[in-house]
Amino acid sequence: MQRKAFVPGIAALLAALLAGCTGGSDDGGSTDGANPDGGGTATQAVEPGRYRTLPEACGSVAQDTLDALLPGILQLTDEEQRERAYEGEAMPTFDNDRKVGCRWKVSSATATNYLFVDMERVVSYDTTVSDAVQAQQLFAVKQTAADLPQPTTPVSDAPDDPSGAPSGSSSDDPSGEPSGGAPSGRASSGSPSRGSAGGNPSKAASDAPGTSASPPSSPSSSASASGSPDASLAGLQPRVLEDLGDEAFLDDELGSGGSTAEHRRVTVAFRTSNVIVTIEYEEQPATVGMAPDSEEMQDRARELASQLADSLAG
């Protein structure tokens, strides 16, 4: 009788254990070993960048744009030489879908102009960081390296100050420095400034009757490597651009050649999604004491940047 009573007890115990193991899935709970969120330990990969390829750099600039940026092209009488000038020189690259560049150099009777276009498609190898975010981080480093001055509000766009203090006064800056002044490491004076009409001061002086142009200042006082005084007037200072790509900036550098003419370099860089485009436009006048016009060069470089941004967006 005892053996008969023992066997049903064991059977009942096994049945209860089996019901406990399988009952979790019946009441909506998770099964043994399952992750509550259903995702396990894997992390969902971010989407790839918008751009998978890059355009051909030397073919990305239209001929009429090159005519404006490099006036010496139209002065070339040899058709073969002019054709080579339009073609430019492609920069060496290991992957045309990741980084491309092209360089042009054309001399004229009045100046030598240089143009460089660089395009980089950023790819993130971190599955938690998208290509666009990686490009944004790289662009931030590039902009920081440009050492742009603190932005100033144009007088025409400045809101009324109820305190009556003039726009750009030091009373608005808790650091005690004038808001429109040049930051540490950037020159605020010393190189030729623009005339009242926006023309070249050296040329204006040489054209005035009975006057002679002042000799160019020494390299140490001419201009810093980042910016120049004439570029600080009329909103021409190095600055962030609001109407180009996802983010952009412009830099303007006036360098002294010592016994040669001063050369100017205007850089426009912008990012659109995971592609970073950099344009460097330089001019070296043929006449000593002449400084390239900042506004004209900036307008040309920005126009090219807008064209490249539109072509990428299309």
C-alpha cells in the first residue's frame, strides 16, 4: 500500500514542476533566458550617410565660373593651353568615392590666381555614430582650427538697446573686451585697410595726383595668418555662414610677401550631411604694394560654394 501511495505523489510533483516551467508564456511573461525588451544585447545600427559617392572634382566647376575666378584664362591665346587651364590638376587619391580634389593655377598680366577644391565623404565605423554625425564632429574640428573671431552683429540688423549703449560696446561683454575687437592671436590692425569706397587703398593712393603710395608694411605688422583689417569691415571678417549647406564658415587671410605683393587667401568650407567641401581661393598681384580685394574674392568663392552645394543636393 505504501508503494502505491508513493508513485502518485511523484507524478503530482512532476506535473507541478512542468506547469511552473511553461506557465510563464501563458500569462504574457518572458520565457526562460529571454530579454525583456526583445532586443537581446545587439544595438540597432544607425543609418548610413546620405552620400555614397563623390563627383569628379575637376569637372565640378563650370567654365564660366572658372573664367570669373581665374581671369587669366581668357587672356590665353593658345587654345590647347587654355583647355589645359580649364581641366585643372586632379589631386592623388586612394579612393575616388571617399576623397577627391582639384587644383588650378592661372597667371595674367595683373595677378596669379589659385583655386583648390577638396571634397571628403565621411564614413563612420562606429555602429552607434552615423556618418553625418561623424562628419559634423570633423567639421567642428576644422572650424575650430580656423580660429574665427567672435561674431559681431551688423549695425543694420542690431536690435535696439534699451540701455542706450551703442551696439558692440564693451558694456555688453562680461569679459570686459569690446565685442567687435579681434580675439587673442588675430591681428586687428597693421595691414592695408580698405578705402572709404571699398577700393584698394594702395591703388587709390597711387592714382591720386600729387601723392605717392606708402611702402608696404613689414611682414610682422602687415597681417596675421588669420584675417586682415580690410576684411573686418562691412561684414567681411572671417565668420560662420548661415545660408550654405548644413553648416559653413569663411576665412580670409592677407599675407605679406615682403618685397613682393601681398597675397590673399579666402577659404569657404561647408558640410552637407556626410560630405565636407573646402574651397581655397588665392590671388597674388603682380604689382608690389597692391592688396587683392577682399569683397570681390569672397563673393567669387561663396558663389562657387553655392554651386557645389546645389549640385550635391540635386
